Amino acid sequence: MSEHDHGDRGHHPEPLAPVEARVAAIETVLTAKGMFDPGTLDSIVENFEHNLGPLNGAKVVARAWVDDEYRDRLLTDATAAIAELGFGGPEGDHMVVVANTPDVHNLVVCTLCSCYPWPTLGLPPAWYKEPAYRSRAVREPRALLAEMGTDLSDDVEIRVWDSSAEVRYLVLPERPAGTDGLSQDELVGIVTRDAMIGVARL
Ligand code: FE
């Protein structure tokens, strides 16, 4: 059973799994012997969380904004289109990209645990794993989004996509008005992680 199967022995048990306990023990010993700097690991995780992951997704979005043919490929076969930019692999083997429009807003959740597109967004934020987010995203997405700062008018349809071990979703936000003069690289800089999860608009 892989780490992301939604089985009885899924990937969010409360007690440490044997492998986690073993890793923790090894880390403790190596740290005590001065052979391992926990700060290094923290910096790797930090980089993955704040730079590497969402930046990749932002590059995908910006490319789709400036290249209609790429956008079509992205919405048809996201995994292949994302691979064109060099991103893919575990936790992103089967990607689906859903596009926001003036009438439709897409929201991504994993109701069962925390499935998330690692190659394009990095590690999920803590709130993404919280039971409150996972349940309310389905039960009352409009109220949840409003609380998170995204007020949608009642005539905007909200589509909620439930991630799984098999399929991971990425939201293609609308390109903001007034960005016609920006280069593709500059556009990358305005795409946020939250917009690609669908809890924010740009
Ligand atoms: Fe999950």
C-alpha cells in the first residue's frame, strides 16, 4: 500500500508509523553525534514549502495565460502539459487542471486526508489538512471562501474537486485585468499558491 492510498492504514494515523519512529530515532542519534544539522532539513522543507512548489505551479499558470495552445493542452491533459515545463513525479502523476471563469470558481480539497499536487504546489499548508477545511469545503464552500477572504457573488458557481490518491487538481485562475503589459516572468510573480488551490482569487 502506498503512502497515499486512502485505506485503513492511510497516511495520517495519529501514532508514529514504524518508519517514522525509525527516522526520528536516526535523526536524533545523528544530531547528537553532530553528523546532521536539523537546520539543514528545516531549510530544505522551508524551500520546498515556500519557493519550489508554488513557483512551479505559477510557471504553469503564467504559460497558460500567454499561450492559448498550451492552455488547451493543459486543460486536456494536464499531466503531459505540466511535464513540458519539467514538473511531475510522485504526488503529481495524474494531474487535472480546472479553469476559473467569470461564472465558475473552482476549489480543491482532499476530504479524506491531504492529497495535494506536490510537483506544482509543494507541500500542503496546515489548514488544508484540517478537518474543518476538508468538511466545509464541501458542505458550505461559499461561506468558507468568504471567511478566507474570497467573497463570491451568488451567481458564481463553485465547483469543488476532491483530490485522491489517483488524481490531483490545480486551479487555473483567471488572468487579472490590467496585466496585459506584463511579461510571462512577471506574470509568474502574481500567481499565488492559494489561487491555485482556489481559496483566493487574483
Ligand atoms: Fe489525501
